[in-house]
Amino acid sequence: MLTWLQRNTLTFPPLEKAMRDPNGLLAAGGDLSADRLIQAYRHGCFPWFSEGQPILWWSPDPRTVLFPDELHVSRSLAKLLRQQRYQVTFDQDFPAVIRACAAPRDYADGTWITEAMQNAYLALHQRGYAHSVEVWDQGELVGGLYGLAMGQLFFGESMFSRADNASKFGFATLVKHLKDSGFVLIDCQMPTDHLHSLGARAIPRREFARYLAQHLDQPSRATWVC
């Protein structure tokens, strides 16, 4: 039975109570307050829902992750990196990145990054949890991504690209930054061909939970303003 969250509590049900079909649906309801979102990521779940639906919280099994040492860089991407084809910054324009990630895609109807979701992650950004990666071409924003950094874990949310390999360029730059800063895992949530092409793979949810327990409260050396 699906658990409905109340606004007066931040408690989530155990991850083992998530549904098998649809895979990972753990709870519904509650709100998108910064405190609830922080607790959700610490617990191992995340919000994902469409306009008109209640807030839905997910913890899929298996979980798609990327270990920094396993990043796969294609020859075409490696060439762009060597050429320094684009310029990459962190936290220089979080609002523009999340708006671009929310923009309509040719292959999808609508967006799950609703205005309420954008405002929620902007609040997390203002509290120092959510971060953006901007990819620039001669001063024009051509790609990027955003997510949360907690302890030695990064929780990726969404990315966009307006130029050849721009989002992959930004992601590869981010992974190097995270690796150099002591991060051990990047949560990619759901599987996609795009993420698998970069080296993401599935691990059991119980293994993902162990990473949460071991690394959420460990310090990292990451700096985000550049």
C-alpha cells in the first residue's frame, strides 16, 4: 500500500516498502520544502512527477549510479576536452540551467521540472546544497546540468545540451572535479542510454543505501564558485 506523507512530518517509509510496479514508487504527498527534500535525499529517495499529479517519491531498485573512476569518455568527447572546445563554470547561473533543463524536449511531452520543482531546487541552491554546471561557447550558455552535493555523494538531477556534446563536456568536467574533491559516487537515479554511454551502471538499492550510510556525513574538498 502506498504511503501518503503528511506535511507535519519529514519521515519517509523504509526503502524496502517501495513498489515493484512501478519500480521504486515509495510514497506520495507531502511538500517540496527544502527540509523535506534534504531528508528525502538522505533517505535514498527523490521526487519525480508530472504536472497535475501529486508529489511522488521514488527509490528504484536497482539504482543507476556512476563511480568517478568509471567515467567513459568517447574519442569525440576526448577530442573536445583536449581542444577545450567549451568553457565550464560552476554555480554561475543556476536559474538559467534549471530553466533550460525544464524546457520542452522534442522526444517528450511536457516536463517533470515544474515551476514548483524549479523553486524548490532554487531554495536548495540558496542553502548551498544544489549546484549547477554551466557550459559556455563564446559567452552563450549551450549546455549544463544541476544536482545536489551532500558529503561525498553527488545526486544528479537533469542536464541539457544546445550544442554538440555540450552536456557530456560539462558532465565529464564535473566528474573530474568531484573525483579530485574526494567524492565516491554520483547518483543518476534512472537508467538512460545517455548515462550508460558515460559509464553509469546499476547497483542494488541495498548497496546504494550503504553508500548513503557511509559517505553522506563525510567531508569533501569541493569548491563550487569558479
